[in-house]
Amino acid sequence: MLQISRSSPVYDVVIIGSGAGGGTVTKVLADLGISVALLEAGPQLNPAKDFKEHQWPYQVPHRGAGDGGAGYFGKSPWPFGYFAATNGNWQLEGEPYTVAPGSKFQWFRSRIVGGRTNHYGRISLRFADYDFTPYTRDGIGTDWPVSYDDIAPYYDKAEQFIGVTGSKEGIRSAPDGVFQPCPPPRVHEVLVQRACKKLNIPCIPSRLAVLTQDTNGRPACHYCAQCGRGCVSASNYSSSQVQVFPAMKTGRVTLITNAMARELIADATGKVTAVSYIEKATRTEKQLKCRSVVIACGACESARLLLNSKSNGHPNGLGNSSGMVGRNLTDSVGYSLSAHIPALEGLPRHNSDGMGGMHVYVPWWLWDSKNKDFPRGYHIEIGGGFGMPQIGTFRNACRRHEGYGQDLKDYIRNDYGTYVGLAGRGEQIPNESTFCEIDPEVVDQYGIPVLRFHFKWTEAELKQAQHMHDTFKAILETMGGKITNPRPAPVEGEGISIGGEIIHELGTIRMGSDPSMSVLNKYCQSHEVKNLFVADAAPFVSNPDKNPTLTITAMAWRTAEFLAEEMRKGNV
Amino acid sequence: MSDVSRRDVLRGIALSMIAGGGFSLEAAQVVHGIAAAEKAASSYKPKALTAHEFRTLQKLADYIIPADDRSPGAVEAGAAEFIDLLAGQMERLYSANFLTAKPDQQIAMLDLIAYRKNESRPLGPGIRFFDWARRMVVDAYYTSPIGIKEVGYMGNTSVAKFEVPQDAIDYAVKRSPA
């Protein structure tokens, strides 16, 4: 099937993956005058054509229910609905992964320029100082080889460049950054804030990668609440629109789309000399010669690439003599609860769209508490308001009310916008039973061996989810709410998210000071292969209760600057 | 039944329609035979329709909204049972069918099938079918310009500054215990 052609030029840097990490490295290197080739497994993105921003359901086929009403039968082709800006899914045709017996895991892959940043939630939270020293702090897990102070300047750069809302709060678990003003809380968010105040829980303005001031030629948000559909005006952050496209204008970026990386080729001295990839259109294998490579395919895909890059010098996969590639996989702990809030019935109608996400959130508030039965913590995300009616919006209202006619119509009108949902995102601690490896028996349509996942929540995560449940219930009931989705106790393993479901998988190529226990050094450079760098969330040593994207961006920025300096010195 | 025989029957029906003769006797017999052969393992016994009418109705429903690799079709959704039930109830109660029944008769029927609490062997298919019908009608209605206006959604527009009306905040805060 495959014919290998080796006629390409030698690139200074080949970057694999165009999401938050790859996009950032591309932008930083191009700005520093370095020419790069950027490989993306999916197609080019055309925001004007691909994004469904501002469309009404009645303007699209079947109101967005899918062909033959597929959405009615749980067979929607769109994991986050018709309108979402994804070119990805939990399963990709011809590109399987496997899950070991006894484990549950799902893996979201978005093959397109910009990857998952085209649709992600834009939540942008700095890790706290203590998040970098988990072992020192509570004796569990492993310390990072970098401190908050090492990363802080890059948080500053990232926030200034991509634009993040927020306010100075002085809360240790949620370090302040370089913020643009956050829009005011919506009505239901005011009620959540008042309930939190009563319960002595902080509820502060959101930190979202959404512009509220014109920045670097990108206009401020127009408050349509549709960040998840992709933003044609690039008023929120996506690596495609904010980094890759502008970087291409420098003339220093060669973008190669529909190119599925297969293997990194190393020479006898242990350096990467080329990237082997499948050109999907022709199903031929090609090679890009390079002086250095930055992999940023997403934590699991990056681990897969290294594990599949075997040679005599690297029998366990490239740079993997520690055996740590694929280990230490974690996702965020997810749990949610929602309630009907009678105080919101009959609320005077107004436009409550705002940014595409909450305007206030709850940072972790018990970081110095001894009075809890689980390690680490979580933050709380808040949903509610008058959303655009879509297929399924009133399904639960119909189930609750039943009947027909004027009564049903009145009920729906009164019920609309009266729900508040709380979602927790917490820290999972790496465990021995949670990792990914190459499945010895399965290959994808290109013949590339696939990943097999092992995943297990431990008592630490189950107890944390139980704490989320108790807290959410307290907040919602303080608001006068009636819980609408009661669930069995999370501590029994019910209601907690499935591994991978929160799409914060990371840790699979971790950094560290000890080469026998880690793959990368403190600049995300391979201990063994000096011209190999990793710029997604795979290097993360722990998975704190903060969404990883902002830290991916900051770390990638730092890695790119380090790489450029090493190139200047002739070390790479 | 094989695809070939299904295609043959369809072609036969089409040809006889084109010829202006309606169903040929032969085609009708084949359809009848297929319906009998494909009769679902379901133990449902039609109440108002004859067995033949019911199977024909099932067959028609299968042609109108077939099952495919994405989703079950109208047969699985109980369309034939629903229609049989409507016909049966109407006939039994009022000697009429749903469309020509008087409004109070139609409402009496709906009051039976619009609530899960009336679940019973004879009403079950009707209740489940009505649940689907209500869901789809509600979805269609509230995703239309008329429905969006009815429920009062005022967004999906560009605004220079996001503000929350003070009267809305006051309204909710006054009604809230916290």
C-alpha cells in the first residue's frame, strides 16, 4: 500500500499537531524568524465556511436533528450537537483505539487545523504555586521539575496574547493574571453568587479566553454565547485563527494538512532525523527531514507516536528507556448536578447570551483545609440562562409535564430558563492502573498500531465526587432549587465521569528531574533525544483542578523559546 | 426476505400502477404473503383492524418510515398499534375515527394517551407513540421563528456591551431565599 518518497527538504523544526501546543510553538518560532513545517492530521479550517455561528435551527437541515432524525435515536453524528465547531468525535472511522477489559475510557480526537481549540470551553486558569509541588505538599504523586515562578512569565505572555477575562482576587488556589474585564453576572449567576456567599464559598468573575477589548487586531466579543460553534471574528482563542493563520503570513510556516504522523526516525547518534507520515489523500508514506521535532498531537496521540517509533537504540519507543511513555495518564474528575430554581420562574425576558460560557465560577476554596477526606480539590462551573432553543431543549419539560395543549405550552414558557447546572472539574492523582500502551493486535487503516487504554478511578476521586455532590446540593438548595437529576452516591462510583470524558487527558510523557522516572527535562526536551520536544499536556506531572489549555500554551511558549535559543547556540 | 424479492414486488406494484390497473391480484397476494412471513414476533393482537388490515398497515408503515442502520422505523415505533388503538378506541367509544370524531371525543382520547400513568397493555403503544409525537412537535415548534418568539429567547445577536437588566435581577433576588 505504501510507497516511500524521500525528496523533501530539511526543515529546521517539524511541529506535529496544530492545537494549543503546536499552534503556540508555530507562532513563537515564526516570530523569532525560524522556518517550520507544521503537520496536521486533519484538513485545513475555513472559519467562514466551517463555523455555524449565528445560525438558527430553522435555517439548517432537519433543524439540526441529523439525517432521518438520527439525534432522536442517540445516533447523532455530532458529539456536541449540529452547531458545534468540531471535526472530531469519540470514535473516528478507520482509526480505532481499544480499552482493556474492566476499564472504561473514551478518547476525543479532533483532526483539523486548530484541533480541539476550535470548540473548547475557553476556560483559562493558572495552576497555583502549590500545584507544582504536590508530593512536597501532601506526600502523594510527584513534584514538577519547574515551579510556578518559572512558568508565571509565560502565563503573562499567553494571557496578554490570547486575551483572558478575569479580576484580581488574591486567592492562592487561583493566581491572578493579566486580565481583561469580565462581563457582569447573569441573573442566575447573581443567585449562585448570593448562595455561595451564604455558604462562605468564593464565586468570582470568570477567566475565559474571550476578548472584551480589541486586541492585536482581533475585535472584542459581540456576546452571542456561541464560542463552542467557533468564532468567525476570532474574538475568542483558537490556535487556528489566533496563532497558525497569522504565523503563516510570515512566510516561515509550511502547513501540511491531512498528514498522519506515523513514526519518528532516529539515527545512530540518537537524534531524530525525519518524521514519517501518511499523506491521507494518496495513502502514501512520506518523510520530512528535520533538525528538530516538536510533538503536540494531544497527550495520548503523542505517546502513541513515541511508542510506535521503535529502533535498535530505542526498543521501547523513542526516548522511552524510563518506560514512562503512556504511564501517569489522568483526566479531570467530572460530576454535575442541576436544579429547577423557582425564583427564576416568570423572569422578565432579556438577552442573557453573553460570552460562550459562565461569567462567574467557583475556584477551589478548601486548599488549606484539614477537614476533608480526599486529597486535592476541584473548581465549579455554572450553567443556566435563556439559551437558544434547539432540538431537545424542552424534552425534559415534556417528560415532567406530559399532557398537551395550552397547559403544556404555558408550562414550557414558565419553565424556560429556570435551570441552573453545576459541574465540578477536579484533580485525579496518577495511579498504576491508569495508562495507555500499544495494542499488540490492532492497527488503524494506515497500518499504524493503535492505543489500548487502562483506566481506574481510586477512592480519592470517588470521595472527591461525593464532596462535589454534597456541595452542589447545598448551593442549589440554598437558592431554593429542586434537584432535577438526583443520582446515586458518587462515592459508589455512580455519576462520576468516564475516564477521558472531560477531555483533559494528560501526563503520558511526563517531565522530571530524574531520567529514570521521567521522559522529558524541565524544558520538555527529551532526556535522551536532544532534538525531541513535547508541547501538549503530555509532559504535565499532575492534573490540577484547572483546565489544562492555558498551561499548555504557557509551557509550549517556554519550550519554543528554549528550542530557539538552543538552535542559536548550535546545541540542537 | 431477500432484497431481490422485495425489489421484484416493488417493481411489480409499480408496473401495475403504471398500467392503470392498481394492484394486480398477483402483486397483492405476494404482498400479503410477505406480510405474513415477516409478521413480527410481537404478540399484539389488533383490536379494531382485521389481522390482514393490521399487517398491511404495518407493511405500509415500514415502507413509509423504514428502519435503517441508523434508527428503527415506524413499525418499531408502534405506528400500526397506535392507529389500531385510535381506531379501536374511537370505534368502541364513539363509533367514529379520530379525525371525524367530535372535539370532546378527540380530547377524551388524548387524555388517555398523553400520560404515562394510564399505561396498560392496550394503551401502551398509544402512550409511547404519543410521547414521540409530542417530542417531535415540541421540537419543531420551539425551533421555529414562532416558537422562539413564544418562549421569549432574545439572543443570537451582536451587542457592543453585555448588560443585565436591573429589573430582572431585582425580580429574581426578591423571589430567592438566598
